[in-house]
Amino acid sequence: MSALAPAEIDADVRELSAERCRELLELATVGRLGYVSSGGVQIVPLSYRAAGGVLYLRTRPGSLVDQLAEGGREVAFQVDSFTPGAGLAWSVLMQGRVQTLDAADLALVHDLQRAAMPWTGGHLRDLRFVPSSFSGRTITHVDA
């Protein structure tokens, strides 16, 4: 038995509003940060917490993500989810910048119930990803 070819899969694809994208970001805790380097396009998995449409990150001082914040470079951040049994998936893609935090942001980060923790541990620096644009979609598998 062979796998279904893409043309044989029936799915309902819907665009998401920026408001719905923000809501979905609060349900997940892991995403991917993308940027262009001299070596080409790079994708880095990161844990995060979302509040008010902003993603809060923690990283090691001097890490690649920390350097992106210091340089003020434009980056992309993508988060998605897939529920196989329900035939439902969603994806949110944002453009924006990673930034250092001011005092008000630091207070908010420490108040979040589940603060983002980097997978590497060690001494941490808090950062934020502030989106300048959102796009998203849901994909629902439709049974024939």
C-alpha cells in the first residue's frame, strides 16, 4: 500500500487573523527563529512564552540569539502545531526583531507562570521578539 499523493488529500485551509495568531502563540512554547547569515538561511529552535503579542525568550549571553538582538537584525519566527487524531494543524509566521528588555519587560517576564527556558541552561539573558507582521493559517483534513 502506498502513501496518499498530495492531490488525494482533501483539506480546508483558512487564513488566520493577527488576533487569532496571537491567541495560538500563547498555547505553544517552542518555535523556530530564522535569519540569513553569511552561510545562508539558518533556523534555530527556541522555547518562549507569549504575552500581549510579544514572545519572551531566554538565552545565554553571547549566544547567536543574543547577537541577533544586539545587532537589531530582522528575523522570522515560526510556531506550529499538529493534532493527528483530529486532522488539525496551524502555523503562525512572524517577521520582526529580537530585542533586549527594559525594566518593565523584565518585571513582566518574571511574572509569567511558565518562563521560557533555553535547552542549554546556564546563566541566562532575557530577550523579546517583537513581531512587525503576522500571517497564519489552519489546515483541517476533510474526510471524503
